[in-house]
Amino acid sequence: MNASYEWLKAIVPFDYTPEQLRDLITARCCPVDELVRLRADLASVVVGQVVEAGAHPDSDHLWVTKVDAGKGELLDVVCGAPNVKVGAKYPFAAAGTTLPGGLKLEKRKIRGATSNGMLCSARELGLGEEHDGILELNTNLPPGAPFLDAMPVGDTRIVVDVTPNRPDLLSHVGIAREIAAATGGTAALPTLDGATAKVPAAARGDREGSAGPVRVTLEDPEGCPRLTGVFIRGVKVGPSPAWLVERLVAVGSRSINNVVDATNYMLHEVGQPMHAYDAKLLAGPAIVARRARAGETLRTLDGVNRTLDPSMTVIADAERAQGVAGVMGGSTSEVSDATTDIFLEVAYFDPSSIRRTRRALQLSTDASYRFERGVDIEGIPRALERAAQLLIAVAGGSIEGAPIDLYPVPRHALSITIDSARVAKLLGEPVAEPDIATLLAPVGFAVGAFANARASVTVPTWRPDVTQSVDLVEEIARLRGYDSFSNELRPFRRGTVPNSPLAVLTKRVRERCVSAGLLEALSMPFVRGGDDSHVKLANPMAEDEGYLRRDLLETLAKRAEHNLAQRHRDVRLFEIGSVFAPTPAGLPREEMRVAAIVLGHRHPPHWSDTSAPDFDEWDAKGLAELIATAIGGAAQTELRAAPDSSALWEVAIYGEARGVVRRLALDAPVWAPAAFGVEITLVHVSSAPVAPPGQSKLEHPDLGAPTSHFNFKPFPSTPSTFVDVALLVPNDLAVSRVESVIREASGELLESLSLLSEYRGAGIAEGFRSVAWRLTFRHPERTLRDKEVAGRRDKLLRTLEGELGVRQRTT
Amino acid sequence: MSTTLADLVAQLDAFRDATLAQLAVADSLDALEAVRASSVGRTRGALNDYKAQLPKLAGADKPTFGARFNAVKVELEAAIDARHAALSASAPAAAALDLSMPARRQWRGAKHPVTIVLEEIEGIFRDLGFTIATGPEAEHEWYNFGALNFPPDHPAMDMHDTLYLERGGLLRTHTSPVQIRTLQSYPPPIRIIAPGNVFRRDFFDASHAPMFAQIEGMAVDEGISFVDLKATLANFANRFFGETKTRFRPSFFPFTEPSAEMDVACRICNGAGCATCKQTGWVEILGCGMMHPAVLESAGVDSQKYSGWAFGMGPARMALQRFGIPDIRIQYDSDIAFLEQFAQ
Ligand SMILES: [Zn+2]
């Protein structure tokens, strides 16, 4: 909503500056996005400070000054004003600026002294006839600041971001009402020049009637609960008077002609959209509010041919649609220079019907915006009367017959019971009963007498958002001022909700990834997808973002590629995010996952190193182990052979396949190192409804199971002893298989098993490798004898040969 | 007494460690040569003694020890060569370590700036007695809108341009569905915050992204009031921004009544007005309000007995302000040059 500061002031007197008004509207109603000074022709004039002033050597009335205009250097400016003072600030127009009136300033010499611009008088700025000297500014703003900030002149447009619940604020009257409530003043419509025509009382009817020669019929009272109109004969279409043009320009609207401007003025002043038809172009002449016929077409005022359907309400003449009701008029009956007779339609259209229509037509107008939010159905007769008066004042003509008002089911004002005890309880501070009435009355609520803490409140018809007592609580709070309520922190009871296991796990995994030197990435979950394996969006923003990711590595790989494109060689990223898989019906299966990608140097290269190795498969495997053990603990984590060749390993937690480690084929430059990816599922996130609407399904408010702990092992007090074995392992036999046989055969005294080396080549048969382990044995109570260890080793070697056919390396 | 493999390997390792220790203090080429001669030297080198032990081992142990022996020999020779190179390079002789040279570093990880802000917010609310709740990102329309008192065909829907899924459901436009899920699952008193990603059909620009983090908060109990709401959020603001002025002003959300927005004094101009705060001196931080009775009822909570407040704020935009990041799109590039700045 664009409001004009001067227009508001014409409705309600106040002393606020535009800034103060902005703060008041923001504090009591809704935020103000912007203040726009409308003297844009002064936009390039700045605050200039005279730093030096000396007499012109060749003139007795000129001064040569040095002016600071915020440009970082002082400008030489010749000035003829007798009142120029060193240190004072004046409006300054630099060379190149065009002044109001069209004078373009240029750098020039005045009697031999260079002048880079002009210190201006009020008259030179179009601010009056005063020419006694240059205009001294009383401002704290620094040199170079816009002059309009130092001295607001001309009207100011106040851009109010009206929330969807407050249609009453979509007009100057509505905003003025709020200002009046703050100041204690009264809002009243200003008298308009010549708007004195006597408007006869409207003829009331249900479904039909006449306004002058025009037959008016209401066929669709659902889409159009109230239809009013007036016939004006003998208008002269032409330009609007200056004051009207100025008002419309101030709110950002364009002047079209006096008739259309009058209706636009009413829209902005009282918030009631209306439409003027050239009555001679109406077949009948008739006006009918009805549903559109299937396939009915209409060329709207914007020149677009539109196809309508029966869900839409139209205003038609005896033959065809002449306008989409509440959205836009049609071009056939548009008011033109040749128009002499007018039918002015003022109506109330059903908000949700308007919303559906304007969405279907993708056509949003100032009118549809207001109807969609709800105009004041009871304000229509007053709006019609004022509009007719204004129209006649600016375009002439006279009313023929009486206006018509078809209103089959009059609305009753809503009454709500307010309970002052409940108000106090919800707001946390009592509001005295007399104060409740004092706060609510100025914005149109009628508060009855309180009895037993209760009173009946009648809601003004322009406030469709107020339907229950809690809405009145908001009115009371905002009108008293939200900031007038205490910020005192009061005691509270501890909640029953345990921390979400998902949040706890996510945090633990994230800490681990960070401590492993990974950087947390954030990627959009939208992918090109294109097949049944991905969840499809019904209304994607772009064709290549039509699906949701199924794996984190899908989108994280793109982030790695972005880094390679930025010529970053060492990329270590992780991400924790959701992935989605389609289900036959209903919502996707959603999982929270963690993924990591590493490529490039394993460590930052150091000057003393002779080589700087890159990340390899073993780093990726280690990373997967590190992350997976944050989920299930070491005992529950296993990295096993991947079921297919797309991955290197499968990550199993609690025996369940939960992730993969893979080599990544990135879209990468030739210099890019090999890339490895890890992806592990943290949890399945259920989207099943907790309970049917209106019901709950309370869980026992437990505090969460204690996290599983491992048992502390006492430090050993006996020495350990070890044996190293080197085995010839066939290439196709997994080392993990050999290790499990070693563990089993070695018994409980085996404290640790560590792989020392793998060797292929000279001395080792083709198809084999030599793998060496160190087995560390320890008895908890005594020192192991060499013989015992040797015995275990012999048994182990026999078992290995027996079970796996694996022998010791002998060469 | 026969020599066991274990004994021998232990001795070999001890010898290796001792030799490495000597190398570390050999601060001249002469000293280094002395170490070389006494360790791996062909004639006087002590390593030879270990090789001499080989025949005493059981046949099966020989290759194990042999491999170990070779590994130690290679390691020591490499260490001596490296030391030699270092000493030669740092002529004149006897140069000490230049301690000003750079350390050997590890890669440093970092949380995303949005996570950093989120965790800070979580920490403050944890101190105020809140626990963390979560919910799905793909939601039922009822949880996202219906339960939250969004009237169908109402302009309020325009504030939530929604991404719908082809097979039904939508991507949640706010974290508020977690309010309903939590209320349906646990009895009051409830004090939760719910961080998570939300989605809007907003095209990328400097301050909008189609997916962004949000954090929801909710307190429900008997007698919860607007004063509790203001006090808790003002307390939060003072802790998050440092001692600061806050301003509460009217707003509109279908699921709260009264609805409010909280602003804090602009940190850049200290309230005087600047481009960041659109000359107002205030910066919007969060939307909040008393929970609408219809919302409590839709989750099966008796709105006569209980009342509550809720808020929602955007850590992504708060991260822009906190770290002076000029454009929200940078947060989604995941450029190393950006992320490494947070590895403090
Ligand atoms: Zn500022």
C-alpha cells in the first residue's frame, strides 16, 4: 500500500515527520518498507558545507568559496549570495546537475574564477519565491548527504507492507484512523473542491432494479453479495485537475482521465475499488452480475483476450461480459473521450472467489488485491455517494434517477464477548476494563459495559480479521503498544520433551567430521533426476531441478566440482542432510544422512616432507569407520565388501547395510586428484501422522534411554609378548577372512592383531601376496611362556592351512 | 638359551629407536657420519649383529625376522640421508633449528556458518530450559497448513509459495509443523526448539534461497503469557547480540494471535539509520506470537486450560549479518575458500 503523507494529513491532523509517522505505523499496525521523497528533481542536490570564503578579486558582490560536497576534495564555487558563511551548510548542485525549471549547471568561469556548481536559494530549488540568499540548512547530516534528507520538501510516499489480515489498512482512511487513535484526533474525509452534488437515496432491492435507464440485475449473490451503482449523464471526459493528478502520482498511480482518476482516487482514499462504464456502450442498457458462461471470452483493459469459466463472476451487459468482477474491466465499455454517460459500479465481491479468479487468470490488480482481502461491505453506500460527487466535480454531468443498491442478505455486525481476566492471563499483565474500551473505541470497536469481567464488543465491518476474543486481545496489546509490556523473565516448568535422537546423533556425527578436518557443505536437494528412482516435484522452479536427491553424494559431488572449477585441489567436504526416495503412495521415504568427499593432499604439505601423498581408498575407508563408529560404536561397525562394483565397501552398522564408500567420477579437470566419497544413513525420519487432526497420542514422557556404555578394561599388569607371522594369501582371499580365522584360532589371549605389510613381487608366487601380521598375546595374570606362544602360533598355522589353505611365507 | 623371534624383534626395535634418537641430536655432518658408521656401517655397524642372529632362529621365523630387519635397515638409512640433506642445506655447520619456520599442520575442519549460528541459538535456548525436537522435511499439507490455522484460499498462503510433491504432500514451508507433531506426542509443559531446513518456491537472489534453515521455538503450559514470550526472546537477543535494544511490533501469522515481530537495534548504525536497516535503525530478527487456540486444539490440546507462544527465525540470514556475508548464495556454493574461514 502506497500512502501519501500529505493525503493522510488532509484526513487527520498530526505533527509527525514522515520518519515519525513511519515508526508509529510500524509500532501499531504493520511495517513500513520505504519512504520515498517525491521531489525526485531535487534528488541530485546534496548538502554542501562552505569551508572557505573569500572576496572575488574582480567583483565586489561575488564570493569565491571552497565547498565540501562529500566528494573527498574541496570544490571551488563562486557564489553571489550576501549571506554565505564559512562553516554553514547549503543545498549544493554540482556541475552536471539539472535544477527544477530545467537549468543545467555546467562548470564555468565567472569573471576568471572557476565555479564547479552552485549553492542554491529556495527559489532556485522550486521551493518558493524567496531569493534573499542561499538556503542555510540546519542539519547534522555530513556534506554529500542528499538534500532531501536534510530538508524534506514535497510529498512523501509511505510504502506500507500491509499484512494479509488488515484490508482496512489498504486505504488512506484506514491508516488515518490508526493515526487518529494514536494522537487522540479525529479522522474525517476532506472536502473536495466542488464535490457538492446532491446524491439521492439509493433504491434498495434484492436481485434487480434500475439506476436511471440502466437495468441492474444480481444473478450471482454468492460471488457478488452487494451490487450498487449510479447513472451519471452528461459528463465531459478530459484531464483531471492538478490536485487530483498530484494525489495519484503521490501513490504511484498514473493519471488517465478525470472519470477513471476519480474512481482510482476513491480506491486509494477509502479502499473501495469501483468501475465506470460508458453507459452508451452497454447493451440494454443493462448491468448483470452473473457467472461467466463456459468458454465466454473478454478483452480486458490491458488488451488481453481472456477465456472465462463458470467459476468466475463477471459484470455483463444484456449480451456479454463487460468486466471480470473485482479484477479488471473490459475494453468494449471503456470510458473514452467520447463518453458522455457513465454507469458507476460499486460492489462487494466474495474474497475467495476473487482470489481463485485472479489466480486462474494470473491477473492481479489494485482492485483484486483489495477484494481478495475483503472491503467494507457496509461502507459501500458512502463510497458510492462520495465517488458520484467527486466524478461530477471533476467531469461534470448529473445523476439521473436514484442509485441502485442490491443487497439481498445484509450482514450483521459481529459481536464478541471479551473477558478481562482472560486478557490479563494471556498478556501476562492486567489491562484495566476502562482502558480496554478506551483502546478499542477509536479504531471502531463498540465496547459494551463490563459485568463480571465480561463485555460485549461489536466489531467494525471493515475488520473481517477480528472474529474471536483472541483477536481482540491482539488489538488491545497492539493499541497499548507491544513494548509497554514487561520483559521480565518469569519462572517456568521444565518441559516433558526429550531431545530428539536425530538431533543428538547429528550433532555427534558433525563434531566427528569436523575433527577429521572436513568442512561442512550445504547443497540444495534439487536434482535433474528424470526417472522413477527420484521423488518428483509437482511445480519445480526449473526443469533441471525437477526432482529431489536420493543420495547426498549426488549433490555434494557438484559442490566438489564447483571447488575444482575454482582451482581448489584439496577438497574435504561433508554434509548432513535429507534424502528422499519415492514410495508407491503418499510421502517419500525420508532419511537423514551424512556424506563426505575427499580429494587431494592427505595433509597440508610441509616444507620438510619429501613427498605429499594424496587421499586414497584407505583414507576413505578410515573416514567411513570414523563416522560410522559415531553412530553404532566400534563393536557394531563393519566395512564389508560392496555387493556390486559401484562401491568399494558397504558400511554395516548393527549388521544392517547403512552406507557406502566409493570412488567418485567427477566432472573434473585433468589435474584433479582421485576423489572418494562416503555416505551413511543416520536415521529414517518418519513423516507418518502422529495422530488424527484434533487428537494427540501422548508418549510416555521418558528422558531417553541411557546411551550404551562400553566397559572399562583394567590396565594390564603383566607383560605382553608378540609373534609376527607372514602368510601367503591368495589375491582373491579377503584379508578380513584370514583375520577372523586368526582371531578364532588364537583364542582369548590374543590382545591385538595388527597388519604390518602387504608385499607382492620377487619371491612370491603369481596370484599370491605376502601379508604380515603382528599378534600380541597377553595373559591377564601371569607372564606367558615362549613355549605357550609358540604353541599358539603353530596351532594357528595349522588352522589356517586347514581352513583356508593359507601357508606361512618361507622365502 | 635359544633366541626367540619376539626377543630379537624387540631388541631390533630398541636399537632402531636409539639410533633415531642419536640422529635427532647429531648436529654436524661429522657427528652424523659417526652415527652412520656405528649403526648401518658396513664394517662396524651394530645392525650387522642382528643379521648374525638370523641362523639361530627357528626356520619358520626366519622370513618374518628377515622382513623386519630389512624394514628397519631401510628406515634408518632413509633417516640418515634425510638428516644429511638437512645438515648440508643448513650450512654453516651446527646451525640450530630455525623455530620460526612453519609447523606441520593438519587439515582443519569447520562447521558451516549457518550451523555455527544455529548451535549458538540452541545453546542459549538450552539454558532457558528448551530441548530440541525435529520433524520431516516432506510433510502432509495438514501439518504444514491446516493444523496451523491457514484458511484455504486466503492471501496468507501467498507468504508461503510452496513446492508440492507430485505424489502428494509438500516440502514444508516452515518448521512450524514440528509444533503440531510435538504437541500431539507429549503433554504440556512443553519447551522446545526445532531447527531444520524449510523450502519456498523462491528464486535465488542475494537474500532469498529456495531452501534455508529455520529454527522454531514453542512453550506451552498453563498460564504462559505474552510477557513470557517477550521476556524469553528479549533475553535471547541480549545473549545473542550482546546487550541490545529490542522492539516488538504487530505482525500477522495465521497460527499466532497476537502476532509480533521482534527487531533489534541495527548493529551497523547503532539505530541511527543506514542502508542495512533501510534507514529505520532496526533489523528484523524473528516472527512470534501467542499460539492461536485453533492450533492448540488441532493438536488435541485444551486451549482453555493451556496457552503457549511460538517463534520462528532464520539462522541463514542471521549468519549473513553475523559474519558480514554479502550474499546468501555464497552459503550454498560450499567453496573451500569460504568454508575454511570458519575453521577457527
Ligand atoms: Zn542501520
